[in-house]
Amino acid sequence: MPSFQALTTKPAIILTMVGIGALLPSLVLGPGATHSHLYNNMWTAHFGEQMAAGHLYERWLPKSFEGLGAPTFYFYPPLAYWVSGGLHALGLTVSQAINGAGLLLLIASGLTMHAWLSVRGTYPLLGAIVYMLAPYHLYNFHVRGALAEFAALVWLPLIALGIERLPHRRGLLLLALSYGGLIITHLPLAVLTGVFLIGPLMLRRIWQEPKAFLPGALAGVIALGLSAFFLLPAATLQDHISTVLLWAPGYQATDWSINNTNFTMFTGPALALVILAWPARSFWTVLTIIGALAAVRLMPFVWDIPLLNKTQFPWRMMGIVEFTAIAALLSCQLHRIRMVLAAGAALLVFAYALMFSRTLDALNHPVDYALIDRIKPDAPEYLPKGFDISLVEKEYRWTDVRKFRALPRGNEIRVKAAGHITIHKADFPIWRVTRDGSPVPHKGPLISFDAQPGIYRIERLTIWQEKAGLAISIMTALLLLFTQASKRGAMPFAELRNALPRERTNLRRIADS
């Protein structure tokens, strides 16, 4: 039996211990009243119930808004809630499942960072630990409760690793899978990663090796194809929900500036990360500076680009900035930059202090889970188009749907007298009203129709976006499997293991880049 000392020399064991320590407050007392605790609770419960019943990907949430229902996961990426929901389906409580998912995802981020830094030969274990404990990384879980964005940080090291291996097909495979994984984890961060990380890394890689262009472009196409089962419905159905609330005041990047962004949690750490990256004077330093300036909105015009503006918060860049800063810092000889380390650490102390204080506030704030389970106050942007948004409370964004409680419910309605009927179900293109097997015209925001006496049924349809998106994803996956299986050495990391000694001998070249 291996000794404890022997076990602690294994990176996976060490990173697991670090993960447990980093999430210990939540593991013992929480999760608490984070910014997104409502949604984490409802969505984990939903996926757990559906997965236990054999449904891997039920996009419609029938219990949301006191039973009106919501098409939440036609638009919100599913991967993080596959993890938490899967744990709930296995028997954990909802709170335990959220904590368990957070722990697994945090450890996974450390393992992916370790894999990438091992190839670079730059303090892989130290870098993995620092990445796991980076302030914004932990703030996402303990304070914001942003489980999907927290999960998305698993993919950044694998994306960088895939680009580093281009034009080899193992690099193509890794880049395609990791960026596809990021898309179905957190779409705003996928957009920011494409612009601020993948774009610059690809330009540098093409400069080094022009043959990297085609496989890199193909990897992007494959990533979009693999994620089409989610991406196509999300992109084409937005006219059927209350998107005005998705980009309401305070939810557009242009609403934020260095003047109204929390200095201690975002501006201070952004400056600290620039200081820590500066001694490397490398490509990674440049990425860190650009990302930090963007995160506190000091880059002119960037957030005026409509696609970037819709990512909602410029400080979402902080996850990318932490990644690039660690890459830059660990390419240095750390014993020679002690003053820089001290200066950066001093600035970060304030961020950790604020995070600790807000974590305690979240853990100590009472949460009425019984009320949440009863009324299911889902995100209001998923209310049907045309819904009276004056019913959405401003501060906490709960929706008052009490006036609809008396409406008839169920998928079968018996009408005794002619008239206009409104039922207790949000309208969405997946619903069809029929009478005697024939379609009946209806409209929203709640399903309503002109009725004659008889029995009316509300039927669920599989819309073309679901069919086409799934078909594209399956065809892309089959094509990818065929091209990989047609040649020897199809495992993505086989080439990386063989290349490791060579990469370490080229440490100085990589560090200088």
C-alpha cells in the first residue's frame, strides 16, 4: 500500500487536496446565497430529475415561473449542469451536487493547466495550483455562483495546448474538442476566448508555422459543428423570448467602466496580473496587458462591437487574464523576480480579503429553499416574447406570476362554451394546440386560442432547429472519428507524451515567445 508521502507526490492527489481546501467553506456550510444560487438550485434539480428519468438533455423547464415553464436550456449551455445534475441523479442532494460539481471542475482546471505547463516545462504543479486559487476563478464559485463560467476555465489550457500542437492532427483534434466544449459550457466566455486568446495564439502559431492555418481553421469549423445541437437553437430562437431583459441596463459591457467596476475585485487584480506578467516581456505579457485593459474597459471601442457588448460584463475577461498572466509569470526564473512577486501578491491580498468577506456573507445569508422550490423564479429573459416585463422585480429579478395562478393547467383542456382561452403555459415554438387531431391557431405570450366546445390538447413538437443541430453534431462527430481512426495513434495525448522531452529541451525558446 503506497505511503501518504508517496501519494502526495502525485499531481492529481495534490490538486485534489488543493481543490478541497479551496472550496472547504462551501463544502462545509454551503453553497450559500451567491449571485446565481437560485438558478444553480433550480437547474441542478431539473437536470438531476430528468437524467434520473433517462432524459439527458431536456431543454424545457416545466416547473419554472410557478409552472408556466421556460425554454431555458434552448439558450443556456448544458455542460456544467450535466455535471451537477448527474451528481444529483446519483443520489446527492441539490446542494451537495452543486458543491460536488464545483470540486470536480476546479480539480479538472488544475489538471488541464498541469498538462499544458508540463509540455511547456514551466513549473506545471505550481502553475496548476496558482490557476486553481486565482482570485477571479474562486470568486466565480464562492460569490457569483457562476457555475458555468467556473466550469469554462477548464478549457483554456487545452485550447492553448491544441494550438501549440498545430499543424499536427492531434492539435487539430484537441483544439476542436476543447473549443467545442467551451461553447457548450459558457457562450460569452467562448466569444471572448475566440477574440482575445485563440485569435492571437493562432496568429503567432501561423507566423511560426504557416501550415497551422488550415488545420486551425478546420478545428474551428469542427468545434462549431460539434456544438451545433446547442448552438443552432440558441442562435435562431431568440425572437421567442424576452431578450430585452438579457441585455437590460447593467447587462451590457458598455454599461461598465473603470469608474463603476469594483476596484478591489477587478481593477486591482488586473493591475497585479500585469505586474506579475511584466518580467517575462513575452507574447504572454502582451496578452495579459491587452486582456487586463479590456477587463476594466480601458481599451477604446472594443466593447462597442455588438457581439462583444452582448457578453454583458467586461470583467469576464479576468479568467483569461489570470490564465495568460500565469503563463507569462512561470516562464521566468522566479527567484530573480522576488520584488515583483511581492508587489503582485500585495495587490492580490485585498482581492482575497474581499472575496473571503463576501463568501462569509453569502454563507451566512439565509436562503428560503422551500420558497424557491415552490415558485421556481427562473431567469426572466426566458419569459415568452411579449410578456409584461413590469412584473419582473428590479433588484432580484423575480417575476410575479400570481395573477396567472387561476388559469387552466395541463396538456388537455376541456372547453364547455365557446370563447377565448388562455392556459397556464408559456408559449414557445415547441407547442402545438390541437382539437380532434387538427391544429388550432394559437398565440402568446401564454398559450391562448379561440375555442369551441370540445377537448383541446397541447402537444410537444421537436422543432427543425433541434433536428438540424443534432444532425450536424452527429455528422461532425462521425467525420472526426473516421478521420482519426483511419490513421494510427488516434489518442489526443499520444503525441504529447512523445513530444515532452523535446519540449523541455526547447524551454527557453517557448519562454521567450
